[in-house]
Amino acid sequence: MIKPSSNYILITSDRRRFVVTNERCRRILLDLYLCKEQSAQVQANQEPSEIALFRSSSLSTVPQSCNLRGQVFTWTNVTANLWLIALSRTTMTEILCPSQNMVTTTIQNTVLIHLPQTC
């Protein structure tokens, strides 16, 4: 997991300017909020991790500037024998199905694995 730099992130609809704040905004309408006046920052060299991830066109790697908290290792069953695996670092994994040889593979980031019906 990534440790957030603040409690809230305000981002313009064009994704070019942002504000990170710990101040809570007041909800005015369903999708309209009123926040304490703050100056929006334009894309900077040292933008917070959450902004870098939001602007990223690919989530295959986490920016090195991000402050990672702990490690992520989750297997989520999507459908019968289809698993979504999310990892925070490259991991060697062994899969053993009944009456089959063990398969050793390296998994990076997030992948979908389809296991044989006999697993």
C-alpha cells in the first residue's frame, strides 16, 4: 500500500492542477463540494505519489518516489479457476494442481491466472 501524503486530494477535471489537503470540504450538491481556498499546483517534479498514479497511463509500476507501506499479496477469485493476483513486488510463485507437475513462475504487479479445471 502507498502511504497517502494527505487526507484529501482535489484535482481539476483536466487533471493538470491539484491540491493536497487535510482540510475537509463541505458537500453542497451531489457532486459539488465547497473547500477552503487553496492554490492549485501545476504538475511539479516532486508531485505526491497519489497524483503520479492518478495521472499515470499505466499502473504496471509504482513511481519510486512513492512511500510504500507494507507489502501487498492478494489472490482474488474472479470466476471458476480464474484468479486476479496483486503484488507489491516481484514474487516467485509455485502452483501445484492434483495429478500435475508443479509450475514455478514469477509474478509481477497485477496478473490474471487461469488455472486448469482440475485445480
